[in-house]
Amino acid sequence: MLRQTRKGATRTIQNAETEFHIYALEWTADYIKGFVDGVEYFRFNNDGTGNKETWPFNMPFYLKLNLAWGSNWGGAQGVDELKLTADS
């Protein structure tokens, strides 16, 4: 069964590796919006039908947050544990 909830957006942050940015997600009963530095780049509206096929966010689910480190270096060299500690 294919759900009609596949939505997405892309925004390139030119200095994401060197500057601090604020990433935010605003989630209400009516919509989910994504922001970078206060600028909305994504919006997914609740269609109000109560249909879990078009708005599945009233059902239990898991949210996966992927924080990838270092492109393909980690696969070749392992993870530098010092970069993952609060003390470094």
C-alpha cells in the first residue's frame, strides 16, 4: 500500500560546515513546517479528513533523525570518538 504522505524539500546551506545555523520543526494539529535560520522551507498541511493515509501523524510512530558525520570518511577510517564528546 502506497501512502500519499511522501513530501520533501531541499535547501542548500552554503556555509553549513563553518557557520552556526538554527534548524527548527514546528508541528501542530494543522501542519508541520521546517525552518532553517527562521526561513520556512517545507510545509505539510493536514487535509482535515482524518485519513491516516494522508495525515498519519495522529498515530503512534517513530521519528528518525539522521546526523551523518564526515561523508564517506567514517566508513573508511572509523568514527573519531573525540569529536563526539562534550569535552572536545
